[in-house]
Amino acid sequence: MTVVETSATASASRGGHPTVASRAKEWAIKAPDQLAMRDKDFGIWHEFTWEQVWDTVADAAHGLMALGFDVGDRLSIHSEDRSEWVILDLAAVACRGITVGLYPTNPHAEVEYTLNDCQSKIHFAEDQEQIDKVLDLPRERYPTVEKIIYVEPRGVRGDYDDDRLMYWDEFMALGREHRAQHGSELDARMAAAEADDVMTLVYTSGTTGPPKGAMLTNANAEFAIDVIINSPDRTPDGKPPSSSDQALTYLPLCHVAERVFSTWSLVGAGVVLNYAESPEAVFANLREIQPTLFFAVPRIWEKLHAGIVIRGADSSRFKKLVLSRAMKAADWIGRTRSQNSGNWTPATRAVYWIFNILVYRALKERVGMRRVRYAGTGAAPIAPEVIEFFMGIGLDIYELYGMTENSAIATANFQGRVKVGTVGEPYPQVGKEGLRIDETTGEIQTKHAGVFKGYWGKPEKTAETFTDDGWLMTGDVGEWVDGTHVRIVDRIKHIIITAGGKNISPSEIENTLKVSPFINEAMVIGDRRKYLTALIGIELDTVGNWALKNNIQYTTYRDLSEKDEVLKLIQKEVDRTNEKFARVEGIKKFRLLPKELDHEDGEMTATMKLKRSSMEELFGDLVESMY
């Protein structure tokens, strides 16, 4: 009997529907001394067993109830990834409440919008920076927020006079006191859990308007956990995730992808979570942890790829020669394996064996990927060249596809059946009966147990998201490849129709541009125009390194992007991209952005997706100068 069956059966026997919280309790009962998570504090990794984790969750749940947190109430969390994030998430679900995550980069206006839209009752603000995003505004601007719990006291304790503030230690002490007096109350709440209970609101990125809170239920989470654990073909060794696996938690936990790969993998399969110290320390933590499971959005893989290229350029002459040969071999191995469904041939194995000893093994160790047995990518398109490169050095990356509204579950590439350039085939639990491509619009649509309940407080928006026969409309245009795999063409709203009537997918061109280690961001423009142009953001580290090696002096990002030599460098990358596309899809002109794009400046979403309409407005002068 699998872990899934054991946990679900035990929970059901108590009368409540299985939840992420009941699963955590089951681990504490059956494996109390097993390691569950690790958090780094002042340079030291602290370990927490399942018994310790559940004890903390129970105290936190009682703390919430002591503060009047009732069934269906909302707890908002504004923090970087840390153990308290997951503890509070599980505690809220145990109370039959609803967790609402915010991105650490959310500016004041978005914090105000989210907390008021969900009508948050208790708010967790990690530190002074996040507290200020609430306290900077008059109290009446947050009418529903009754308590603000914080965990980092620096700059807060003694400096703020607001009765809503409560330090984490005080909160936990309150929970222990409540637990001693009302120990059975939490069990009663958990036993009453229902499949249709909303357990979290995941706010969409808001590329085309105000964010919407997608309601995910206990049943949605259970479906996702079943897919995570019972799809063994996802891994090269055929083994599903388990308690012997280590994962690095670093992407925002308010995003459904990180929730699936962290919290839900933790409670579903016992995967050990290691919390990154900060976004800046991710690559250092990777080298420390050497995880066995790793999920990254394309931008992370692109940065890793660019870093490998640049490090090679900085090597000694002999090392540079060996690395150059190894990189060419990796390109060949990757392309060959890509054409062979991801499988090895005798020739690719032989070449890999040689260069693995010389280069690849040390390279994977250096980037923190030596022990990875499963690597995934999703949430945005990725260039096939990047996947093929990592395939070549023996690190298989499996592209998958899903969205917030279907619990991130739709398709994935499976071991031995990989088609690079596609997002894979429907999961066995989804099948073609749960995923279709509309014959008229080409839109990908899903209907399965992971599909969300709707948007919080927006029934009209919910209705617009479903077809008349109940299928979720993803907004993505796709096509079948060989009748089995799905290729994403682009978002429906992003398709460019030129003045000549040609339909063009900008994301393919943009991703090919971003394969270059010198290009960080790219946005193709051309809707209702005679030709295509692009706004391009340089990769500061790699272009800066190149400039210094070529004795090009610069002071700022803007100064560097305005150098004639840099313009010529990027022109070569644009020309290289144009060679891969039809003439009508070529970039005729481009302009370099004068600054690095930022969420707070309104140019990107919290998930680092371009806000195209905002970009065209903010950089309108640059756009018009190309026409």
C-alpha cells in the first residue's frame, strides 16, 4: 500500500477529507523521527523531524483559533520562503481556513489590493519591510486585518505602536496555552474537513488586469499529490519521490508550482525541504544541498547555462580548450538524444562517459546538480537549445505544463518518451478525456479533478473561464505533435498578426534570443505593423564581463547598454536568431532597454513575466523609433 493510500485511508477513517494538514499529522504518527525540513539561520542548518513539524503546526493552529480564526477565514502570508511559511499554511488548512500567499516583491498597492480582496483576517508579515506595506497606510485602508504576526524583530519591537502587531514567539506561546485548554478543538476541525473546502487562494499574476484569487480545494490538492507520487515514469530511475529525496525551496511559495514541488511533495511523499537563505543565495545553497529533485522556471536554467558559458570563457587556455570540446560534445549529445526521445545511444553514452570524467561531473557539482535525479521546468516557455544542452551534460530536464487554475496539472514529458519543444503528454490521471485542443481556436482546455473552484468573489470572471460544457479555457494555443504530445504555440492574447495578415508566435522568437548568454529579456513587437522589432534587455553580469575583457569602460547598466560595441554584440545575437526563422519572422530592428526590468516598476509580474501592454506604454518612445 502506498503512502498516498495509507494517509488518505487514515484521514477518511476519522471522518474528514484528506488535507495537506492531515497528511502532515500522519507522517508525525508513522515516522516521528524522520527528517522533514531544514532551515538555515546564522550560517547553520537546523533540522526538524516530522514530530517537531507537526507539534509546531498544531501550536500555530491553536494560536490562530485563539485569535478568533474561524472556518473559512483567510490568513495572508507575506514572506520569503522559510519554515514559518509552510507551518502557517498547514496550520490554516488544519483549522479549515484559507491561506493567501503574497509575493515578497509585491509593492504597497498590490498588498492593499490582495488583503482587501480576500478580506484577510490575520496577516503574517515576515519583517519590517513587509510590515511597513500595511502600517504605512491608515488603519481603515485594511478594515478586515485584526492581527499582524511578524517573525523578524529587528527594527520592529519597541519601534512600532500598533495593537495589531504580535511577535512570532508570543503567537506560539498563545497557541500552546490554547492547546493545553482546548486540545480537542483542532481534531474536531480536521475531522470536519470536506473535499470542497477552499484551502488556498492563489492570485494570478495580473498581466491583463487586477489579479484574481483562484480557489483551490482540498480535492484539488489531493489530485495533484496523486499525480506527483503516482507518475513514476517522470524520473529516469522510475522511482517516485520519497523521503530519501532532498529539494531546495526557493521559488515563491504563493505560486502554485512551488506549492506543488515543496509543500505538497513534503506532505505527499515525505520529500525533505531545504529553505534557501534568500533569492540571492539560491545558487550557493544549491551547491551546499546538492538536491535530488529540482524544479526551476526557464529563467533559472538560462542563468545556469549562461554562467557555464561565461566561466568557460574565463578559464586558462588549456581548460578553455578542454571545455570547448566538452561543450561541443554536449551540444551533439543533446541533439542526438533529443531526436531519440531522450534516450541514450551507444555512441552518446561513450562520448558522455569520456567528458563526464573530464568535465561534466565537476561542472554539475559546481552548479549544485550532481545528485539531481529529476529536474523539471515550467511556468513559461523554454528554448529547446537549453534543454538539449543540459541533456548533453547528463542532466535531463523534463518540460511540463499546467496553470494555477488546474492545480498546475496538465501535461509532462516522461522518461523515454521525451519530445523536446513540447510540454509532453497528458498525465495518466488526466488522459485525453481530461485535455483537449479546441478545433476552432486551437486553445488547450482541461477538465479533471484538479480544476479550480473559481475566482474568489468574481463569479462573472469564473464563468468567462469555462466553456458551456464545463471545460477550463487555459488561454494557451496548442497543437498535437504525433497525436501524443502537446506543443504550446503561445498565449492567445500574445499572437501577433502583422499588417500583412501573418500570424506569428512571439514567444518562440523571444526564447531563441534568450538562449544567448548576453540577453536577459526580449519582447517582440509587430501586431498590425509591417515588420517585427524587439525590445531587448542585456544580461548585466555577462555583458559586463565581456566589456571588461574588451577594455570597454562603463559605469551603470544604462551606460553599458548604450555602448556601440554592445549594440554590435547584440546585433550578432539577433542575426543568429533571424537565421532560424522565416524572413517574415525576422527581427528587423531592436532597441536595448535602458534599465533592468522590475516588478515594482510595473514592467513585470511577480512571476517575472513581461507585462506587454505596460512595456509598450513605458517604452513607447523606443518602440515608435523603430517604425
